[in-house]
Amino acid sequence: MRQLDPSTSYQFSVGGFDASGNALRTSNVVSATTAPSPTGDNAAPTTPTLLSASDGGTSWCPEEIELRWSQSTDNVDPPTAVEYEVRINGRINDVLPYFSKVVIYTEIPGANTVTIVAVDQAGNASAPSNAKTVHVQWGAGCGL
């Protein structure tokens, strides 16, 4: 799975929550630069379009979100080689091959903003797709 662009500097820190839901202190920031693409491919795939995003129901925990998006094209890789980062509220939730319809899961009740980013085999990432907001409703017995 490729989730970082080649030849790109990034800064990382770690945060979290305790058992009571209180935010913990964020760690110090660490910088890193990814290696260049071994193939020389530095062009990102086309930006996918998020066609639909909907709550899958209220009977399971975590909750389902049903997604459909357009397939991207790339200047080097065939469409079947492009992977898709499913992002919920700006964070990568899953990395998948292209499917005409996908069900993913979230543990975040309420409004969730979903986008899709296409990533080629060299690690080049498209711009995020259009955003769609899905209102997730937890079912009985989910502990909320």
C-alpha cells in the first residue's frame, strides 16, 4: 500500500486518548523525506469522483458506509494497478483496489466527511475527490 508521495518531506507526531476519552499530549514532531520514485514516474493519477456515500444502516458496530467512485487513469500504470485511499474526516480509513461499490466501516458516530485519493504504483497521489458527508447512526447495543 502506498500512502506517501515520493520525494516529499513529511512531519509526523503521535497523539491519542485515554480510556475516559481525554486527549493525551502530542509527541514531539519528527521529519522524514520519502525516496524518489524508482521508475521516474512523477505524475499523479487523475482525481477520482466520489459518486455516492451513504450510511449502510444502524444494525452493526462499527457502522457501515457504502461508497461508489469513478476509476482513475494514470500515465504509466493500468487502471487495475491504481489503489484508492478512502479517507474519513481527512484520515486514511482503508486502501483498496477499484470496485464499483465498496462497504467500509467507521467507529465515529455523527457526521463523517469522506474523500477518495488515487495512488499509482510509484506512490504518486491524486488530489482528493469531491467530499461527501455521511451521517452515521449507531445501532442498539453499540455502547454509545
